[in-house]
Amino acid sequence: MTIDLSSPLVLDGGLSNELAARGHGAGGELWTAGLLVADPAAIGAAHAAYVRAGADVLITASYQASFAGFARRGVERAAAGRLFGDSVRLARAAADAAAADGRRVLVAGSVGPYGAVLADGSEYRGRYGLSVAELVAFHRPRIEALAAAGPDLLALETVPDAVEAEALLRAAEGCGVPVWLSYTVAGGRTRAGQPLADAFALAAGDDRVLAVGVNCCDPDEVSPAVEIAAATTGKPVVAYPNSGEEWDAAGRRWRGTARWAAASALAWRDAGARLIGGCCRVGPERIAELATVLGDPR
């Protein structure tokens, strides 16, 4: 399948906040992936809400999923592999429903960072003390399980560290699915402190990488990051910041004021962003606004 990024595609928003709005908690080491076990229909309903809002791309509920995490929930390995696949199938069902109305909605299999699986906020720090080889060994089975279910692409997302980005790109070799690579950033650098130009350059010559960019960061970080990503790689850029609030890992809650604004997407688009959406605390109402701003009111 060819993915045309000549004009912007609207990504969905935060899955966990939409599930919470529907009365379904997401927490612990599996986060939203826990509902793949407990209530998969809830995930399907959340995906459908984003389709109705105008999303062109749905990101699966596998961000924090891991074989070890499923095992600690009593799920044996073969069944865990099926749950990874279920995350793709649930999003695909919502996408297929849109196809009946003449819309093409893509499914991106979410591959979150190692730090997310620790469920202690490490994805906002990086520097885990693991080698590239160790990180490849962790990520490859997750990527293989997702790719086997047939997503349109993989979202290597919320990556805090260029070392892990290298590992993720290696782990995705041979998976047969295009990817985007998206860092979480602060202060104009990766969360681990590397210059963004150096971090984006890892993907510059990799034809498997459809887009590079940033997600789960302050909206104010997006415009300069998009410019650097486009200039460094010559690729389309992906941008989906969170609401602007900050996650308090110790208190397990969000703090601060929401600043995500759909109108900001026009500047991101003009700088080279072609996959644009929201991350944590950005719900369907905001994605509907984004679809309107980008010229697709539906």
C-alpha cells in the first residue's frame, strides 16, 4: 500500500484520555494495553470516536505492551502475541467502518520505548543503561508481533534517546512495514539531551522511514523541531504533541495548563509536517478541530 503524504493526514489523539472519558482506567505497566485483556470493545469504541472526529490515522493500543508485562498478567507468550495482533485488528475494524463511507483510514502499530514498559516515567528520561543490542532484543519481538497483524505502518514513538532510536530502527529491519520515528523532546533536544539534528539524522538515509518528528512533548517545542527534522532528513514530518500539561510520574497525574491548539497545525504543516495530531490529553473534540483547520471538515 502506498501512503501519500503530499498533503497532511490527521492523526488521532490520546487513547488513554478517551478511554478514561468513557469510564475505563488505564494504568500500570500495560497502560491501555491492559484493556486488550480486560475490555477490548472499549478500545474499539475509542478508535471509532477518533474516526468520527476526522482522524485519517489510528494508533494502536500497544504503546506500553510487552511480552513480559503480559506474562505478569498471567498471559502466556502465544496468547500475548495474539493480543499484540488484536491491537491492530481493533483499529482496523474502526478503519474498515470508515471505508464503507468512502474514507481511507490507516492503522499505525504503536511501538513505545523501553522506558514506557517500566511504567515509571523513564520514557521522559532515556539513558536506561542498556546497550543497543539489548534494546534490539527487547523491541524486535514486539515489532514482529505487530507487523504480523498487518498494520499500514509502525509508529516508533515517544523515543527519548537517540540510542534507543538506533535500536528501534534495527529491530524493525525486515518487518516489511514502513515506520515513522518520533522523539519526545524538551528544551530543543531529545529527553536524553542529544541535539535534534543528530537524532533525526539517524533516519535520513533510511527508505523504510516514512516520516520523522516529535510527539508527547509541549506544543511549543513542535515548530522548531519540525523545521530541524525537515532540514536534516528531507522527509515528511510527524507532529503530535500532548496538551502541554506535564505528567507527574510519582503522583500519577497531569499538572499544568493545556495549550494544544488546532490552529498551530498550520505553521507545522507549512514547515513540513504531514502527519499531524495530538498525544496525551488531546481528545476527539480537539482532533475534530484539527481536521477542520487542515481543510477536511467532514
